Amino acid sequence: MVEERKSKNDGFPVPRDNYKMMLIGFGIIVLGFVLMMGKGADSPDSFNYDIFSFRRITLAPVVVLLGFGFMFWAILRRPKKKE
């Protein structure tokens, strides 16, 4: 039984496929934070209203939350049994 267990996950606490999914989730999270970035004001005397754009206020936080949800799913996912 111990040898079956070692051959299944090669000593890793999470199967390899889950690590791949976690990397994809991390990429989605990074994409969300990149969407939040933007150019600042050209001078300190002017205000840049671009900080209130749809991309920064709505889209980017939703992408980050989806990335965290995908990461949570990737950690808890069980691999399909191979017969």
C-alpha cells in the first residue's frame, strides 16, 4: 500500500496535475493585478480620472477573485483514477 502511494504522487503532497493548475491560477491572479496597473498623473497638480475606469474598478478585481477561486479549486481537486 505504501508503494502504491509513492508511485501515485512521487512524494509530493499534491499531484502534479494540480501544480499545473495552480500555476495557471497564479497567472490569472497576476493578470488581474496587471489590469489594475496604469499610468499615473503627468504632473502633481493634475488629477488623472483614468483610475475610475471600468478596467481598474470592476474587471481587474473580478479577474483576481476568479484567479483565487481557480487556485482554491486546483488545490482541492482530486485527480481522476486511472484504471
